[in-house]
Amino acid sequence: MFGPRRYYALVYTADGRDLAELLVRNGLARIYGTRTPTPDGRDSRAYRRRLKELEAQAKRQQVGAWKH
């Protein structure tokens, strides 16, 4: 028997920006999860690296949750 299925979605703002990137960049979300193919065909490893870079930047700039 297999465990519960997980579904992933990429959410974009009305002006086409990636919501995950916006949240991570502003310290309002952190990277968590597993690598999975992206529905838009981007390489999941490159996407995850980009999010990690944004998270590190938010930590350095002490924004959002990283402020204190």
C-alpha cells in the first residue's frame, strides 16, 4: 500500500511573478520539501538553488522572519 499522494503547484501573481520566490525573498517562507519536476518544465534542481539563494539573501538582509 502506498502513502497519501502529494500534489504540487506553482503559483504566479497576476503580473506573472513566482509567489514562492517573492515569499522567500521577503523572509516570509523558507525552503522545505523535496525535488519534484516542475509543471512548467524548469529543472527542479536549478529552481531549488534559486530559492536557496533567495533565502540566504533574506537571512543576510534580516528581513521577514529572519529579522530577529
